[in-house]
Amino acid sequence: MEKENNPFEYQLDTIDEQILNLLQKNAKLGSKEIAAQVGLTVTPTYERIRRLEKRGFIKSYVAILDKRKQGKNLQVLCNIQLKSHNAEILELFESEVIKLEEVNSCYHIAGNFDYLLVINMKDMDEYAHFLKHKLATIPHITTVQSSFVMRTLKEEFE
């Protein structure tokens, strides 16, 4: 039985990297299609995929949704600064922000701000309502700086 190892202890080879790249571009690819592209037969390809999953290189398989087709035409990058960095305030903010369904991603960051939120909204009115009635109700926020995406040139999952 294979021992569960730290992913940093496992050295990826060129074929593993190819498999990961193929799956990131299209998670619906089957072992047979991947095998043909990496030059292996189906069984070793399937075993490699299972190993990559078990070792945590593949966290999950997801569908990437087109927010615009869902009517969410406004993408907001929202920088948040908290009044203090003590553990209680950070934990309170984090527990509250993850409850907000409008927030697609939340990053704890270093620099002038403490958190970066990625939010998709229908329009500016919907964002203004979210800001006033949801985000502003979270205690200890001192600054909110919003930037609005005009055009996306490259995304992680393309």
C-alpha cells in the first residue's frame, strides 16, 4: 500500500506536468484521451491521475461558469483594510465574509490592504446595495477600495 506523502516530497515528471496541464484546460478529458496526448497507455495514465489526486496535486474537478451569461456583467476587485490585525478581528472578518454568496474569492494579502475580494454583480446598483447593506455591516473595516474590471485579457483557467 502506498504511503500518503507530503506533496512537496513527490517529484513531478514531464508526463505528470502534461497530465495536470491537460486536466486544468479540460477536466472532462478521460484517461484514454489523456493517454493518447502524453504517449502512454490507458492504465498507467489512469494510475498517474489517481496518484496526483491522492497526493493533493488535483484538489477537485469543477465547472468554470461564465458570469456574463449569468447576467453578472460587473466584476469588482474589492480591497479591504481592517482597523487592526489582532487574531480576533481577522477571524471575525473571515467568518463573516465567507458567508457572503456574492464573494467569489477572498484572499488574505500583504501590502496596503488586508484582503482582496473578487465579486461579480449584475451592475453598479447591485454592487452599491451589496456594499451598503452587506459588506459595510461587517465590523472593523476601515477602508474599502473598489476597482472595476473593464476587460479580461487572461484568466487562470483558459
